[in-house]
Amino acid sequence: MSKYNPSKIEKKWQNFWETNKTFSSKINKNFKKYYVLEMFPYPSGDIHMGHVRNYTLGDLVARYKRARGYNVLHPMGWDSFGLPAENAAISNNVHPKTWTEKNIKNMKTQLKKMGLSYDWSKELSTCDSEYYKHEQKIFIEFYKKGLAYQKETIVNWDPVEQTVLANEQVIDGRGWRSDAIIEKKKMKGWFLKITDFAEELLEDLNSLKNWPEKVKLMQKNWIGKSFGAYVDFNINKINEKVTVFSTRPDTLFGASFIALSPEHKLVDKLKKDYPEINKEINKLNLKNTNEQNIDKIEKIGIKIPLKASHPFLKNKLIPIFIANFVLADYGTGAVFGCPAHDQRDFDFAKKYNLEIIEVVSNEKNHVRKNKLESAYTENGYLVNSDFLNGLTIEKAKEVSIKELEKLNLGSRTINYRLKDWGVSRQRYWGCPIPIIYCDKCGPQTVPEKDLPVKLPDKIDLKKSGNPLLNQSDWINVKCPKCLQSAKRESDTFDTFFESSWYFARFTDPNFNDAINKNNSDYWLPVDQYIGGIEHAVLHLLYSRFFIKAMNKLNLINLNEPFKSLQTQGMVCHQTYKNSRNEWMFPKDVIKINDKFFTIDKKDEVSSGRIEKMSKSKKNVIDPNTIVDTFGSDTARFFILSDSPPQRDMEWTDEGVEGASRFLNKVWQLLINDDYKDIPYKKINYNTDHDFNIFLCTYKTIKNVTQAIDNFHFNIAIANIRTLFNELNFYKSLTNNNKIILKFCISNFLIILNPICPHICEEAWEMLGNKKSISDAPWPKVDLKYLNDNYITLPIQINGKRRAEIKISKSLSTKEVKNLALNHQNIIKFLTETPKKVIYIPHKIINIVL
RNA sequence: GCGAGCGUGGCGGAAUAGGUAGACGCACUGGACUUAAAAUCCAGUGACCAUAUUGGUCGUGGGGGUUCAAGUCCCCCCGCUCGUACCA
């Protein structure tokens, strides 16, 4: 009796798939296509459990769809530009390229050991100039069509990574990767006009029926559309005006101050005329260098010696402040304050003793009784507002805007929170921006014949500042226009640039243009995209924008890249600390009688919270160890079995062992009997047991199919286990029928195959099949068994289950009711005549007393 | 603050469209095998009561409601998690 030996059979079948090119994909218009994609990894060195979960989910879908008869594209590649390569270069003295390539090689080996059904012939790596040269062309196209431009703005500067970050990459005032406090800095950089697509990006969220609502909501909030008005306030003494954005133009009569952000352009001018402002303004800028309590910062302002005139009240002059709570890059960077109806303005007015004029009240004929305790922000009617009096807020907004337009002092507008995407990064290990600066001719795009602009191999990363800037032999070039000395752009692209279109490149990764439309038209959109929720706004919004922009430039025929999206939860593990309060690796901890000890048993270990696996807390399990010990089928089975994909899961030793035990039992089910000579065919049942095993097989096929279609893989596994238990039971019977057994086991293997492909291939072969199980079609349900004539019907009395009867479905309502009322367990409850008897055919019967 | 999601045994989690709550697994308990242990196999396992049964009561965060029937629908409250935040 041979033992289940995963390492042997897994290697065997991985080689088989590779030599037979089982998963290579070709366009075939006779079949419906299905494009499954998991977010490609950054090649950091080794795969981790998050990868294992992500790629197992994708592989299950890919193999399942293949069995369902789809022509499947399932590619994999490498998001290989990025800062860790530079950091590694500095600390280990290896070139980023060498480091990256080594990691790719290593991770590819690890992925192959998992037996994932990738079409490796489609592999791509974004740091390859064969990939990024197309990116440079796309950028030039964008530039020519006005979708890429250069400007000087205040940017988010990450002092640790020494680079600029996009708004999306700043989280709680910190760098999304470095966690460093972000500083504000004025710099010149390249931007992509994502704001041109704000409305489309928002509107088309509605078409993404198979995206999680949560992700769509996050994008919606990020885009942040709001309706309102621009209002001009003329300033006395000088010939200037301040334009503010307001969503509440109805409250204009309650305006009691104007507040400018410290970065407002009028402030620059004021600094010259009133030097004393300079000193004060530094107090406001505290915000940018302040530690954590950014959100708790006190609202402060500087009153300037100018006043603004009210657009509706010619004689009314309103004080102007420079205030730290006004955002420079939202709206116009200036607001009018209406303290009675906005809490921030209310607090500010209290502090600086400004007027508080109520202009909205919940009663039409408002008489002020008490002083306001806080801002009134509810619905109501306009008061103290001249021609707006008595109107609802909605109506007053309309009328107010009309009046502003009539006076030429404002207009209706729509404002978005979304800003243009800053793509310049002051890094080496990224795609060079194909621009040459000439003193005479200005910025010039690199001519197509000179593309790609390759990164120089020689680089000194140890000097501070932008590494490419210091690389004189690379940076100095001739201007393509006048041929005089010029300099290359030394910034490289944000690495989200690469991931914004890689999924389209996968459809023909070696094509001589960016996109082979013949292929992309067939394969795109991605039918199922799977990855982490952390990319809800970053990568997923950029990609949607990129495709819309490329579509507009006729580079691709596509409006939305990802038809269906699934976001997976995190892989968590218990944390451990030793008596010195140091984190412990789980592999160095043993459990004895509910207590934990170090592996040498000398020190007691305390167990902490179950948290996301992270290197810093050491609660990591190395997938390679798991695959080597238990096999990849076990790892795949366990990672899918316990929790629904969207939710966080806990990795436990017991869980893995349970999965391993199951696969061993599957092996035992087959190994002791030789099925090779038993014919594979469907025959009719003779005994109740025969019937039951057929019924269970078909029920399972039905349930598993439904569960996989709904992405409920843990339920699929529960059903598969139930069938397995029944198969084991049937096999143990003395009067079992080997032909029926072989038939049911075969079906069992086909539905298990997307989860545990190696053991299923091996078992399939043991059953005597000549062709691979990967080519076996998904089984069909025989409805004859599911629509069986006999069912068990529960009988309730007043909604409580009291008995059950086995009945034929063909019985009439009257007959069923009679049977129920005369059931021995029921009779004793019938102390009175039932008021009602409700029979829901084939489901339940309820007797109401 | 705002927004979203969740709350079911000791644990992870099931429960089409309102119709037998706790599938499947983990852990645990008992038994078989063994000199013993591990592994494996068999059985049990929501709580409580009980005449120990093929009996009963309670039970899906708490309170109320709709219904013949509520984990599921409606209202109020509590707790947890995630996202987001001076957005004018």
C-alpha cells in the first residue's frame, strides 16, 4: 500500500503540465473567453501567505472556468520597479537589476511549486525595457493630447523615500509605504489629467455590477463630487477679488468672514505688502511639520488689514483671515464662513468674536429666542436673508446662484476632490520619463527612434538626491530639435504607472506596439480580477483612468478594465512574545497543556492577539515550509476551506493538519481498490444506498457549482467533504457497486481538482484515465435524482417543529394534512381543533392552534 | 464626526427567495487498536430540565414589532471591525 506522497506526485504533474503546455492560451473565437487575473506581485524575494491566498483563489477560478468549457487566459508577471530594490542595492551592494532578477527567479520557482495554472509564456516584467518602452510611448501620446503636463505645485514630499508622493499615496499624513510624516514642498513635476475623467470615473462605477459596493463607495468618496457655486468677493483698498467655492450659497447672508489657505496666491501678494504677516504665517504652517495630532490642531487665523464686500449687500464689509483649516488644494483654497450653519465656522467665530447671523431656521417665521449653542445644519427655511426669506435650502441655493450670475459675481459649479495624478518620482529604479530639457527649445519629447530611454546600468545610489541627476554621462544629451546640449528628465514614473496597463499587455506581451488590438479585443476586459482591498483607490482607480485615456487616444477599445472584482481578506496568525517582551516566530513556540513555551522549554511564552502576518511581529508562516512538509494541495485546500475569501482568515497548525488528513483519506479511498478495469459508465441504481450515493453526488455537484460561481469557496469545500464522507460510507458497504463507486469518485475528483489539482491528476490516472483531469469537463447534474419523489417534511405546531413525515411529493394537500394531523407525535398536542393548517408544498406544514 | 460592514456553540463558520438553526471542519470527551504514545478508526458534543425518550424549555448582541412561521423583514439600542476625515 503506497502512502500519499505529495512531493513526488506534485512534481510529476507540474512537469506534465509544463511539457504538455496544458495551460497555454490561444485566441479561439469558437469558445467563450475567460480572463482570470490576480494582482501581480512585487518581487520582494519570497512569496508570503497573502500571495498563496490570492493566487490559490485565482487558480481555482481559472481551472474551474476551464472545466466549464471556457477558453481561459491566466497570466502572471512581475511588478518589478520600486524602491525596495534601491534599498537592497545600498545595503547589500548589489545592483537593483541583479537583485530584482534574482528575486523573480526565486519567486517563480516558488509559484511553480504551488501548481498554479499560469500560462507562463505570457510572463512579463515591468522593469524590462521591452515593457517600459511602450509606457514611454503612451506617455508621449498622453503629452501630445494634453493628458500629461508639467506644473509647479506644492507636493507631498516623503523625507524617507526622498521622493514625491501622489495624494492617494499619503495616508493619515504619512507615506503609504515608508510611514514617514509627509512634508509640503514646492516642486515641478509631471501630472496626468485624471481630473478630465472625474465624471466618467464616477459615472461608470454604476456599470461595475460585480465590484464590491465598498470599493465603489471608496472611489466615489475619493472622487468627491459636490455641487455648489463660485462666489466672488471684491476686496476693498486693492483691486483684487477672492473667489470662494461653497456648497451653501443659500447661506450667503450669514457670511461673517472670509478665510484663505496659507498657500493662497493672494497671500503671496499680501506678504509683500504687509511684511508683518510673514512672521505670523509661520505659526499656521505648523501643521505640515507637526507630529500626530494633525486632526486635533486648533483652528487659528490671522486677520489681515483688508475687507471683502458682500456680493448682495453693497455696504457690508467682511473681515478676511488667513486660516490653517482651509485646504489649499480643495475648491479655490478660500471659503466664506457662515458660523450659524457650519460648526467649524462657528468655533472660529467664537474664538475671534465674529458675527453669528442665523439665516436658516426650522420654522418659517423665525424669531430668535436663545443664542445658538452650536451650528444649525439641519433642513429649514431661509430667514434674515432679504430676497431668500421663506425659501427652502434647495430653492434658496437656486435663487442665490441666479442672482450671483446676474450680478456677474459668481456661477454654478461642480467641484471634485480628485486631483491630477502626479507621476514624477525622484528615484532610479523606475521608468525614465522620455523628456529632454533644452534651454532654447524648452521641454522636448524623446523622438520615437530614440526610444526606449533605457536606465543607465551604472549608477551611484549612495549619494543623496535623485540618483539619475548625478549620472552625467546619461543625463547630458543633445536637444532633438536644435541639437545643442540639453539634459534628460531625471525623474522616473510612479510605479503605479506600470500596473495601470499590464493586464492589457498580457494579451500579447511581445507585440511591437503597446497593445495588440486583435488580442485585447478578444481577451479584455478581465473577467475576474482578484487582489487586496488596499488597492481600492490607488491601483484600481489609476487603471480605470488609464484605460479610459488609452481608449480616447484609440490605443485600446475598452472602457472599463475589470468586469468583476473580488477583494481578499488578510491572512492572520496568533502572535507570541517571550518573557523579555520580544516577538517570537510561531515555529519557535510549542504548546504544552494550553500553555506556550520556547522550543527549548526554558521560557514561557505569552500569546497575543491574532493579527495580520507581518515580519515585524514575526507571526509569519513560510509557505515554502508548508509546501515542503504537507504539499501544495494541502496548503491550497486549507487556505480556501475555513473562511470566505473576502474575510480575514486565521492560519492555524490544526487547520493545515486537518486539510492534510483529508487528502490522506482521499488517497486511502482510492489506493486499496483497483478501479482500472472497472468501466467508467453510468448505470441505474438497485439499492437505496446506490440511490443515495448518486443523490449525494449530484447534490454536491449542484452545490459546489453554485458556491464557486458565488465565490463561496469555503462552502464548496464543505460540500465536497460531505460527498467524501458518503463515498467512504458507500465503499464500506458489502453490497456496494464498483461501477457506481467509480462513477461517483470520478465526479468527486473533477470538482475537487480546481482546489487540489495534483492529487486529483494522480487519482484520475489511478482510475485508469489516459487523458489529464485538467481536460475533463465539469460534471452535469442528473435532475432525475434531485427531483426525487420522496421527501422528508417537517411538521410544526405553532411554528415549532414537533415531528417529520416521509411523503411522496405527489400527495395532495388534503392527504398531507391528514397524515400530519394523525401523526402519533402530533395527536397529543391537538387538545383543540386547529384554527388553521398551512401547507407549503414540499417544504413545511404548520398547524396553528 | 461621517460612511460601510459585522455580531450564530469552546473556535472558524453553514443556513437559495421568511419555512427543520448550528451543515462542514477545528477543539474536546469516550471507545477500539497499541506494552505505551502518536497516527488511524468508531461514537458523542448549543445550554438547561427530565420519567434520560422517538420527551420538554430556552437559544442566532439586547429590546420591541410584522407574520401561521424571523438568524433572515421593520423600528430602537448596545458592541466590535474597517474605511475616511477640517472637503467649505
